[in-house]
Amino acid sequence: MDPEVFIAGVGIITAIGNDVAECLCSFEKGLAGMADIAYIDTKHRHNIPVAEVKLSNNELAKIACISSAISRTTLLGLIAAKQALKDADIANLSSLRTGIISANTVGGMDKSEFFFKDFVANNSKGKLRNVFDHECGCVTEAIADQLGIKDFMTTISTACSSSANAIIYGARLIKNDLLDVVIAGGTDALTKFTLNGFNTLMILDKEYCKPFDENRQGLNMGEGAGYVVMVSSKVTKKMKKALYCNLSGYNNSNDAFHQTASSPDGTGSYLAMKGALEKSGLKPMDIDYINLHGTGTSNNDNTEGTAIKRLFDPDYPPMSSTKSFTGHTLGASGGIEAVFSVLAIRHGIIYPNLRFETQMHEFSFAPEKKILKDQTINHVMSNSFGFGGNCTSLIFSRI
Amino acid sequence: MDNLCKLGWLASEILLKDSFKKDNYRAQDIGLILSNANSSLDTDQKYMESVNDIPRSSLFVYTLPNIVTGEICIRNNFKGEDAFFLFDYFNAAFIENYVNNLLDNNVLQACICGWIELVGDEYKAVLFLVEKLKSKDAVAFTKEQMNKIFED
């Protein structure tokens, strides 16, 4: 039998909270993280709402106990990864083979943009020490260094499915007995590069996004980080704390349709969800909650919905897009939403899909509008679909 | 299509043009595991230049390394697992381990893997087609063979 992989710890920082407790509190109160741009320096301030983590780099650096001269992507990642390891509370971690698989899409680009402004005007200006951590791998290296992880580290960059793929890869390293403990997930900070880029694609909602609504206008950009700590069954025998759940299924498939848009029949997302179900040995009716990719763009929600219809019709489980709270955190979204999925099982909650009003005319189902509590949730599916047709589904199961 | 995608596209056309029998496989059983050192830097720079004037969406869509995997998938209707890894150098040991795992666990039945790197006028693409049944002229899928072919 395929060896099991267990979730032993979680860590998170998003626009709706700087840790697990704060995020859960925001869900309870229905408080979205979007607001007028307050931290990133851009001409889009007051025009486009974003979901920023409500702390300056200096404040983040204080929490992370590190210099504020490093990229915001690293600061966010370090805070969430530290939380996850602390939460897992694994005794004698140093005697176990431990790795980190961290995803991001922007690297230290926030610092590079800052450098670029002075440098372009005068190439003797700008401080090179501000751009030493530009590339994506530097973010993971810095986090691994701070956590003292030496056995294995790598960075995955497959757009918005990046950190879900990091979790798949981490699980495989445990299943193949190459590692005992893996911290997997991702981090991304808001940058001008991505904000301008998504703006040119004309898929940013000028209001707060409305995923899976008939009148949705696009996505809101967000930032944050989310990590899970995965352990082998051998490690669980020595653990005192209760495990959250296991990662029972996963799949990555390619939509093979378009560079950035998803196919009308949702082939990639359908194959990812179906493959994850097959891997877990579950039937569609076993799924108790779907954490949707649900960006709020016309294209995504239509194709994701079509794929869900193909797989689940006529019996749909409760579903929602937590991007209605956190915005779309790009390379971090798979990790952040994996944490939410794990917490849904632990606390028996189904998160609301904020601002949903009108059911999409194509479908006979709708996301949850209100938080549901005291639910029995055995299996949660978490979807992450990225540019390049890269589609990933994860399934977390109660143990 | 940006230059990195053109390079990957052309290299995959050459790789697959003669002996590959796509119809022997289901679309979801063919995947891609690619790598390079500089991600999509070539287009990242061009896109950043456009930001000074009008940011161009036609450039922005190529500012991710895995768009080239997407382009090859679109061209050939490959729907299996794909990933893009960044390494300072061509890490044949990693590729061998990763692809073998996908094939041994029947996640894939055939895999295209290797290196696609392009910055400015400098480029290098080395792709390998890995299948379970030995075809004529095939060599064993080992890091040593890959390194030898890569260096040649």
C-alpha cells in the first residue's frame, strides 16, 4: 500500500490575519482582507483594491526576528513557516530527515522594483544589497537557513498552482522514504510587476471580487504565505500532539488549451479533480467541502464550475472560494488554501463565499454564503489552477 | 510566443518528429518535467521595459517559466503532470529521480524532460523522451547518459 502522509502542523499569514487564530476569527466575522492599497507604492492606489497583509516590512521583520532588508516574500514565508513548525511541535527534529519545498512566483521582485527606480535614472545609484534576493530560490534558501533545514530544499514555480505542487512533491519525498518531515507551501508578496501584469490582462475587479457570481468582474490580488508540515507514519508514532488529517489524494494535469485561459470544458481541472479522487480511492459523493480555486474571473469560475459539474452532478458538496477573503495570493494560494482545508476538517467549518448574490446561469449549484459550523467534514478537496494550463487538486482526509 | 517558448516548441518538435507514437498513450499519461537556470528572465526584462510605456499583456503572459510547458502541451495535446524546476546547472540526478518516480508509480507512461534555457542571444535546449518500452536507438535513462548528451 502507498505509505500515508500526515499533516502535523499549519502556519499562515494573509490579509485576514497574521496567524491561524486571527484568520479563523475573520472567517467567523465575515471580514474580508481587501482594502485600499496602503503598503505597496503604486499609482494604482485608490483605484484597485488589494488584499495586503496589514503590516509594514519593519513590522513583519520584528515578528520574523530578521532584518527588514530582505524581500517581503521571504518575510511572509518565514513567519508562516515558523508557525507551522512550532505548531507541529516535533520532538528531536534535528535527528529527522527534514526538507522544505516552498513555492513563489515573484521572488524578491519587490526589492528589485525599489532598486530599479533609482538605478534606471542613474546607473551609479541604487543599492545592490537590496537586490541580492531577487530570484525565487533565494526566498526558499533564506527561510530554510532561518529554520535550520539542511537535508533538502527546493523551489517550485508553476504560477498559481505552485504551492499545491510543492505539497504534492513533499508528499512524494515522504512516501519514497527520502525524508521524514517536509514543510511545504508557498509565499508571495504583492509587487508592481504582478499588479500591473494582471491589470493589463484586464481581469482585476475594481470592487471587491465576487467569485462564482453571475456578475463577477475579476479577481483581487492578495499576498501572504501558507505552509503545512507533513510527516511520515514513522514520525507520528513519536508525536504527542493530535494530527490534523492526512493528504489522501492529489493530481496535477495540464489543460493543454491556452497560455493563460482555461478551456471551456475545464479539461485540466476535471482531470486534476478526478485524478485526486482516484488517488485517494474516494468517490465524488465522499467529498464534504470543495475549497474552490474561485478567482472571480469570468474564465476561471466558468471552467472550474463546468469541471465540477462534469464530476459531481447532480449531488454537489458545499463549496466556497476563500479568495473572497484573502484575494488571489498567486504562488501562495495553494499553501494558504491547503491550510484552510486542513482547518475545515479540524474545526468542522465551511467558510463563506463573501459577496455572492446571483447564481451563475450555467450551473445548478452555488457557493455557501454563510459560515457553516459543527459540520462533520471527512474529506476536503482544494483546487489550484495556474497559467500554463497547470491544474492541481489536493484531497485532505480525517484520520 | 516568446523566445523561450519558441525554443522549447522547436526542440520538442525535433524530439518528437520521427519515432514518437503519441497515439500509443492517453493524453493524461504524457507529461513534462523541465528545468533551467534563469526562469523567464528574458521576457521578464522585456515586460519591465514595456511597463515604462504601456504594460503589455502579450509579454506579461510569458513571464512564468512554465508557460513553455503549457505551449508544448497545447501543441501536442499532452495533459499529464508537468512541472518546471530552477537549478543553477542541469541537474540530471534530480531529473532522473523525479521522472522515474512518475513512471514507476504510473502517474505517467511517457515523459519529456530536460533543459530549456534562453537569455538574450544565448540559448540551449536539451530534451529527452522517456518511455517504458525500449525503442530502436534508445539508451537507458540514467543521469550519466543525460549528462553525456547534455555536454555533447
